[in-house]
Amino acid sequence: MQASHLSFTCATRALATSLLLAAAAHAPVAAFANPAPVDTPYPGTLTLQVDATDLDRRIFRVREQVPVKPGPLRLFYPQWMPGTHGPTGRIGELAGLKISGAGGQPVAWKRDPLDPYAFMLDVPRGTTMLEIEFQHLSPVDRESGRVVVTPEMLNVQWNAVLLYPAGHYDSRITVKPSLRLPEGWKYGSALQAASQNGATTEFKPVSVETLIDSPVFAGKHMARVDLDPEAAAQGRVPVFLNVMADVPSELAMTAEQLAAHRALVTQGDRLFGVRRFAQYDFLLAISSRFGWIGLEHHQSSENGVAPGYFAEWAKTSVGRTLLPHEYVHSWNGKFRRPADLWTPNANTPMQDSLLWVYEGQTQFWGNVLAARSGIVPIADMRDQIANVAAWAEAQRGRTWRNLQDTTNQGVMGDRNDARDWRDWQRGSDYYDEMVLVWLEADMLIRDGTAGQRSLDDFARGFFGPTPARAGNDFAPLTYTFADIVAALNAVHPHDWARFLRERLDTRTTGAQAEGLTRAGWRLAWSEEPNSASKGFATRRRFDDFSYSIGIHVGKENAVNLVRWGSPAFEAGLSTSVQLLAVNGIAYNADRLKAAITEAKSGKAPISLLVKDGDHYKTVSIPYIGGMRYPKLERIEGTEDRLTQVLSPRP
């Protein structure tokens, strides 16, 4: 063999060897399929220790012990979150992951390149317990995400601080959690304490499923209110309101406010007939810094509102449907759950085809209970329903995207309203639009039974004293479309399948307002905003011209909504512009209102000077309809059945 040939061959072999070594270094730790979860107990109990004392940097420090046996193992970070209806687990906030085995020896891990929520590793021989450490880097400001830690309060969502082994139902994996809080802080949670050692609480062992469903609110300024003081004496399970706030004064409740929240519990009993929980804890944060939230759990709910919830009670009732909505979810969504939404663990994809029941009917009952309890005055609730009817009528996207398709919004990973053309693209419309549909169903039942039955009977029969699964009164009972139809027919025979499918599948214009008509009311228009319109615009800090020229004007005079097909849309406006002047004078809300009113004469169009990036332009809007705000108007000669729906049950 010639020297030159030998040199080439050796070099080739060396290169091949280095490539093989490089490939091996980047290969999975162990090549094995993602194990399907099985309904068998996971051997042993996980231990989870969370330190939540780093308020300055908003960092949760996590230590976890997972009993294991040698061989391939896959650990999951929760991805598909109950209540958000989509893959909303924030895996990017996990950092500093370190896994150790017997004798503290490091155990190599590798993220699944096709599933970033899964970590693959081989448990070494002789290792029976993995020691896991990592940090959850919660957002430090709103630009990074929802703020869950401030100097005065924090929110522990256990799914954010947990790794769990694949291969078993979440309900069959036991975990013993503990939480260290800042000194002197109080907390609220559906979890039950087992022991207290200084600022550290050790909770009783629960399943991973229950842990994820049992968040903690903790704060420097916190109060706990009993919403059913007679529960024990009357043989009922307790309900509590746990409130934390930026300042102590925000915790103060008047007798009227306390009575309304207690009435919510009473009216819930009268609607559903039975409490499907061992104890219920409302978790309420009143804060300007803590991130807004409304998230249901079986035995608790996370609720975040702006300052003034109690202190400015008389100013507006907008936003006060939050607690009633989340409370209803304990029955609708948690106890009874759509079959295709239920999953065996938090890393199995959900399907959302029945969210028009899970969320849509909850929105209906949340509004109803808010009114029946007095948390929202009946007149204010009528105004809110007027706004829903007007909003639905203006949804141009209904011509191409039916209501059923909007239930995919969570799976699409986009449940928020940050869309440029909201009424054309549509969003989670199954919430509010179904309020009108379920109102119509209620009216059909009342019509068909001469007023003897109503949708209340459906709620009690379907969500109330339903036979529970053996051994666990609170295990989710799933339902299908056919179950909904059968339950409605049990209340009043009707072609409910056709009724629902027509309203879910039809692509058309206009609101589904038949229910309002049957209830004795119709959508009408006024030049002055109703109480809900004023409250919502004040709360969200925008000037509302959405039903006249078709825009909202927000902070720094930015146009943050343009209705598809509206006069502003036809004039070429989009949400990229800043409004500078109206008819040649610097913009303010009163000047635009005056210009819209003056334009009713038809003498001249409305002239707007706008800034789009570095470009300025003047647009002309030939609109003569005046200011328009929704209201409900009684239909003469009809029975006022809407007020009957909203009135408290004796």
C-alpha cells in the first residue's frame, strides 16, 4: 500500500470515528417510546419542596425527590393545563435543572427534541431515589408574562414547580408537597396542612392531579372570611373567601358586600342542589401589580382583580361576575367534564369541542348567580347582556367561522384578545355568544312547560345529585354531546340536537337574539353609554366608539380596535395608528363625540389626522349615525322573563 493511500485511509477512519462520537454525544440518553399513561399506582411517594421567599427576584427554588428503579425514565413538566384548555405550561421558565442519583452522583438528562416538556434519562443501577433541583423563574414584569410574585403577595401554581414521572395517570401518582413562605405571611389553598414548622407548611399527601388543581395564594395582607357560618351545624361543607391585597384597607368588606358573597353560596345551592366538594376556597387578589387571573379548580379558584373591588363597590359592577363564574366551574367543568377534554395526565393533548357547555353555560350561570346573589344588580346585568348582544351582532367573523370552530382557540394556543381584527378573526366567542343561546334554551323550556320548568332544572339534574364514581365523590364525571341532549330532553322534550347544532355550526350574520325576544326584551341603541359600557371602558382605559365609527382609542391615543367593515375600517384605519386630531383640533374623547354627533347633519364627513409609524395621513369618515351604545328595551305586551331568570331563588 502506498504511503499517500495509507495516510488518506487513516484520516478517513479518524474522521468517521469522530463523527460517530459526536453523534453518540447528541443521541437520546435512552431510545424509548413515550409510555402511555396507565391507571395503576406509581410506586412510592414524590416529595416536593418549594421555597417562595425570593421576592426581589421572583424566583421559586424547587427540590424534589422521585422514587425510581434503574432503567429508562421520562419526566414530564406539565404542558396541557386544565382551565386554560391548551398547551400553556411555561416550560421556558424552568432553569437550573440538576438531577442526582445514589451518593449524589449526577444523572445525565436530555430533553426530547420532539417534546420540549419531556426529559429523558437512564436511572443508574443502585439508584432508588432521584434528587431533583431547579428554579422556576417567574415573570418579573408584565412584559415577560403574568406576574405571580410581588413584595406583598404571591401565587404558587404547582404545575410550574413540578416534574413528574410519565407512564401513570396523574391521579395515581402521590406527592407530598411543602411550601416555605416569607415570615409572617398567611396563605389560602384547598390543600390541607399536615404540619407547620416556622414559615414552612407541609401539606397532606395528594395526587399529582389534585396538586395541580390546588394552587396557593399567599400574602402579607390577607383575610379569610367564612361564607357559610352555619355549614357545620346544618351538615354542609364549608366555603371560604381568602382575600389578599396590596394594602390592608382593600380587605375591608361592608355588611352588604359580605351578604352578597354569602348569597352567592346560597344561590349556588338552590341552583345545583348539592356541593360537589369537601371544602371550597375562593382565592382573591386585589392588586395593581399582581397579574390578572380567573382560573377554576374543583375545590378552589384563582381570582385577580384591580384595586377597588370592595373599596369602590358603588362605582361599577363590571368585573364582579368573576367569582360567580369560577364557582360554577366547580360543578360545570370540574365535577362534570367534557369527555374529550378529560385527560389522564397533564401532558396528554386536550380536545375542546364541548367548551360551549363547559365555558358557555358557565358564563350563563355565572351571570345569573351574580345577579341572584346581588353581587351585580339586576339592572346592571341587563346592561351587560345588552353589551353581549351588541358584540355578537357586530361579529363579522361569524360569516366564515362558526361558533363551534372557536372552541379550538385554546388548542391553537391563542385564547387572548391580542388580535388585529378581533371581530373578523374571532376568539373564544363560545363564552359570551353561548349566553344568548342558553337564554334561548331556557325560554324554549319555559314556553314548552307553561313556565313550570326552566334551565334551572337542567342544571340541578345534570350537575347536581348525579351518582358519583365508586370510592370518590369528587372524581370527574365526563359527558358527551348526546348526554347534554338527553338531559335537556329529560327536562322538556324538544329537538335539542338540531337546536344546538344549528346555533353552533351556522355561518351567518347578526346576533342570536331569539332568546332575548322570548324573554321580553330586544337590543336597542342609545346616544349615552349604559352602566356596563361606562364601567368596562373605564376599567380598560379606552374611549369607546365601537358601535359608531367602529374604534376604541386607548392609552396615548392609540387605536386599539377597529371593527371589520365599520366606517373606520372602510376609511383605511387599522390598529397600527395613533389618533392625533379631530376636524383639525387635537384629539380628546369629547371632541370626537362632538364630531360624530355633528356629522349626523350630513354636511361634512369626520376628518381624523392619524400617525402610522413615521407617516401621517388624514382620513375622511362619511358617517352620519351619531353615537351608539347598546341597551335593552322592553317589548310591549310581553312578560318580563329575563328579570325572572335573574331574580334570586327562595
